[in-house]
Amino acid sequence: MSRLKELIRESPVHERRLEFRTYPLEDNRLVVEGWLRDERLMKGYHWNGRSRLPGVVHWMCVRLLVGDWPPTILDAEAEMLEIPHERCPTTMESVKKVIGMPIVAGYSEEVRKRLGGIQGCTHMTHLITVMGPAALHGYWTHASRKRRPLPRSMEQIPGLEYLIDSCTLWKKDGPMMDMVRAELEKGSERMTGST
């Protein structure tokens, strides 16, 4: 039983929702759409004592055009439907700073370097950071719609380099890599007719 779950006695005061969708295009390109929505769920007060009503604080979308190999951001746009300050839209063009970035190891750090702090919007930076893994999942899902021949080596498995050491299950000598090696070995045995 969860100890922390048992501590929750009241309704939540804030909710953040992140949603991602990947849309296939021609030539193995994709549009990856990410949405971030922050909502205050109760009345409160601003720093100056003025009353603050519940409601949506941030509601924004970033769209990334992804293609090539490794998957690379070819274009980017932002949209802000709900914002806390009238000047927020001045940060939307900062999204263009990620154009040309490959979605590879170090992606999150590079996004923060290009958009973090005073170079962009905190919320857009967070959204684009978490869109990287979502884009890879969309890319792999799209690529898996066509059956491919069994790879003969680890190097022939598309995207495997992104999974190795990405979490404890995918560590180089972990259970998922053992399973991949075993499958490759079985496939090799089937192809050569040995047992």
C-alpha cells in the first residue's frame, strides 16, 4: 500500500496536463504536437494581495516537424491559447531555436541550453524537452507499421542506440538487451538452419 497516497486528504489545488500526438506525413516525416495545460483548481491570491480566481493559467501547443535520421527537428511553431500575461506571446518565436536539433542523447540538455532561462518561456522549454521522447515513440510507432526483415546484428536495429542505458531495464547488460541478443541469436539459427 502507498504511504504517500494515504496522506492525501483534500482536493488538488493545481493540475498540469501534458498531451502528445504524432501525425505521419510523406517521406517518413512526422508532425509531433505537444500540449501543456496548467489549471488552478481553487481561489487564491496574487503576490500583491489581489484575489485570484481558479481557472486555466497556461494552455499552449508546440508542433515539431521531425524527419531524417537520426530524427531531427526540421521546423517548429508555437501557439498560446491561454496565458497569464499579455507579454507571453513575445516568447513564441524562441521555439525556432530548436530547428536543426537531432533528437539524440543530450537532447534535453540542448533544449535547456537553447531555450532555458531568459532565452525563452519556462513552460515551452519544459514542453519541448518532454516532446523529445514522445517524438521518438511516434517515430518508432510509425516505422513499425511496415514489417521489416529480422535484423542480423544489433547495429541493424533502428533506434536501439537511443534505448541502451536509457533506464535500468535497458542497461547495456540488462534484461531487455539480453532479450534482444537472444532474439537475434534465435533468428540467426533459423536463417542458418542450425539448432
